[in-house]
Amino acid sequence: MDLSIVEEILGDAFLVHCTSDNARAFSLAKELRPALVLLDMMPPGDDGLAICQRMRADRTLHDAVIIIVSAKAMPKERENGLLAGADAYITKPFDEDELLLTVQQHLPI
């Protein structure tokens, strides 16, 4: 996921913290307790499904909105993301309006 694009799209309306490593994302989320987390399915470190499951199992992160962003677009892959606990699944390349709308549906500005 191109983090600079995500920051550009969401940065005006939300406080955005980024990392390109999902294992770091988990520890950062535990520290910051965000309302929403965007997870890439295939970053360095743990895969997005494993991190999503860890977040859902963690008492402090259980209620965070999780949106998976992935180049994997097959129906079974989307289903796996949702079964892992994601609230939404967006495929790459994503449209900027789609990302913003999906975030706003879960976290109205």
C-alpha cells in the first residue's frame, strides 16, 4: 500500500499514523488504540489476515474498525479477510473516493 497516498487521502480529515510492517502495525495500534486500522494483506512481516485476527482477539483493539486493502481480489480472498474479522475489504488499485467513502461509512467525520 502506498502510505503517502493514504496519508494524502485521509490526512485532512483524520489523524493518520503509518507503518509498512504489519507486525509494527499491531504494536503501534496497541499503543495508540485507533478507531480504524487499514491493513495490507501482503506487507513485510506477518500477513494481514494474521494481524487482523490478532487485533480481533486483543481486548484493547477488539472494537477498532479494520479495513483490509489488498491486490488479492478473488471472492474467496475477500471472504477470508472478512472471516478474519475485517469490517471491509478494498482491492488495489483503489479509487481515492472509494477509500474515503469506506472510511467515512465506518467513522463519520
